[in-house]
Amino acid sequence: MKRKRSFLAFVFWLCLSSLGAQQTLTAQMEQLLQDDLLKVSDVGIAVFDLTDSVSLYTYREQKTARPASTLKLITSITHLARMNTSARFATSVYGQGELDDDGVLHGNMFVKGRFDSEFMDADMDELIASLKAKGVRKVKGKLYGDVSFSDSLFYGEGWCWDDAPYDFQPMLSPLMFHKGCVDVSVVPYKKGVNHVTVVPRSSFYTVENLTTNSETGKFSVGRDWMNGKNDLVIQGGSLNALNERMTISRPADFFMHTFRERAHDQDITIKRLGGFKVTPPDAFLLVEKAHATTDVLHRALKESDNLAAEALFYHLGAWQKGCDTCRTTAKESVQVIRDLIRELGYRPEQYEIHDGSGVSLYNYVSPELMLAFLKYAHSKPEIYKEVFDALPIAGVDGTLKYRMKGGKAYGNVRAKTGTVSGVSTLAGYLKADNGHEIAFVIMNQQVLDGKAARSFQDKLCELLCSLK
């Protein structure tokens, strides 16, 4: 009997403790909500004590809002829930016909992409080197690209057409090379010379250097993106260096064109490009380069890389079909997310999800729903570990590297940021002073002062970290 009373007393103490934390937080939140920012904008908030499994604070948590890049949490958690880390983000080279003892492939060659967002410049050289090590020296037939993994829509629904030149919105393709972008560097003149470099090297694009020897103004790089041209024009003059990443139109063509050039550099002769075609059933695998789910996940969450998030997203549709050689669509991937929303006890028709990265202007979820995904991930140790390790750390790395560099939030808050015009969001995990793990979601809307919104979020995180 004494032991039972002790247990009940302990439970009663826990309830009082949680109630006290709630009351303290509510009072502090009411004061924080007086911020001038909220006189001209809106916010939705949801805070949950994962240790005690109790809600600590909510404010307009059911109101739908644009999540921006915090949608990557929903995409990533759904991907891990359905596929764990088994997805193959691969770029494969197949041969058709006979490969003789002299290294001549008497038939066609196919390069099939499975949306490897991490396939970079060094990977291209490694893939070609592997092909050479396999003994391939010449292709008698044609070289084809296989982009049958996904649909032909190179932008997501609700993406802005005028964001085309910017590296955060590359054109989508199952065959990706250097994220469909080039890196332009201009070093200010020395003795009348401006040093211009563009990587990765390829004749798929052209470069016109119109920079001057002026000490005023700035360097800039552009291209005729409205007409899908890849003629880079670099101009201006400055004492400050330029380092800029710019998208390239037709990323699959960029891949295949450069693949053939790099093959030539390593003494593999491929005379004819054949365009795009599905790899035939009788083709045999020659070489392959792949990246792990963890690589893609870390890039998507830590650096808020949109292409990586779309890679995770499109693989959901392939998983649903149970076939990594079948064409998948964005709508099929959305359906996988909607199914998990339903499993979590919510009605998917009350929300709008149109891509995996949060770029779409059509996306609408609620703080309550975002919190449900965070709670779900926390309840699954194998998922939580992957997500927790991939999230930016306040004041340390990723998109939180320059935020919350002091106080109790520093090195403690692990959260995904989200920013598009008029929207600033933050969602993730932290540990309070009382040792409790906390999940939180903050969704600022109609906010034109991004710095003020980030300051509001940082203050709230510091407040949560200080809970006793």
C-alpha cells in the first residue's frame, strides 16, 4: 500500500510539474506575442513536451499556413517511414550488345538516372574511370540517356517561373549533374586581368567575359534563361570577388553532353549521341555510382537543398509502385505523404502538398500537423536518429549556423528553417533546462521583415530552452 501511495504521489508531482511549466510558458508567451511583428503579420505555434507527452503551448495551431522549407521535414520523415534508408539514388551505365576483348561495345550504351541529387563533378570522373577500368574503350552504337524514372515536368506545381536562374530552383531531372548548375568565380583584376573560372567544365555552355578593370560597381553573371540558353555573360568590375552558382537549362542534356566529353578525355570513344530512350531489358549493367539516403537527407535538411528534398520526394512514388524502373509522378509521391497524414489521425484533404521541398506556393499545412510528424519521428528511434543528426544545429552548422550563437539555445536547438517571400518558419527539437525533450513548430506568415521573424523565433527557442 505504501509503495502504491508513493507512486501516486510521484504521478501527482509530475502533473504539478508539467502544469507549472505550462503556466510559466503561457505567461511568457503572452508577453512575447505582444511583439510589434505580430501587429502586421500572423503566427501559428505548437509546443509539445516529448518527455511527459503533454502539450505545453498552442497558438492558432490548426490554422493552415505555408510551411516553406519546413515541408522538407514532412518529406524526410515520410521517406524514412516508408523506405528507411533503402532507396537507391543511383546513376547507372548499361551496355547493349557484345563487349569484346578489345573493349569495343558492339551496340548502344545507356545512362539511367534515378534522381541522384548528389552526383557532382568528381562523381562524373569516377563513373567514367570505372567504365574504363571495366575495359570499355569504344562504343560502336549510340549513347542514350534514360530519364524514365520520373515524369517530364522539370518544375514542381506552384514554383515561380522567374526563379529559373537561381540555384535554389534547378530544373528537375532523373539525370542530374552538379545539381544542374555551374559555379562561377571571378577574382578581381591584378595588373589589368580578371580571372574567371566556371566549373564543372563542359562545352555545353559558353562563357563571355565582359568584365572591366574598374574599381567600382560589382561583377555579375547572367544568361538568356527565358529562352533556355546557356550562354553565360559575366560583366562588371569590382575589387570584390564573385562566387555565384547559376542554373543550366536542360540538365539531362548537360549530363549526357559532359559524359561523352569526359569519356573522350579518358580515351573512351563515343561518336554519337542518340538522345533519350528507355534502357532495354536485354541491356547489362556496366558500372554504377550511387549515394546513400543519409547523404541526400543531410543535404535536404542541414543545407535546405531543394533538389535533395525532391529526390527524396520522387523516390516515394517509386516505392509505392514497388518498381524503381517505373515512371513516377509528383502526384504519386504526394499520395504517399497523404496516406501517412491519415495514419497520424488527420484528414489529408484539409491540407495542400504539391512538392517535396516547400518551394511551391500551393503548399498549406498547419503547426499541429507539422508537430504530429515531429512526434511520430520521435516515437520511432530509427527515424528519429536520422532526422536528429541531419537537422541544423543552432549557432553551429547548416541554415542555423549564424543564429542563436549564444544563450541556452546555442548547440541545443536542432531545427529546420523555412523561408520564402512573406513566410518564415522553424520546426524541430530542443532540450529544456529541466531535461525534457521538446518538439516545437513556429510558422510566421505575411511577414515582410524576415530578420524580425527570425528574432521572434530565436527568442521563443531561448524561452523553451530555459524551462525548469
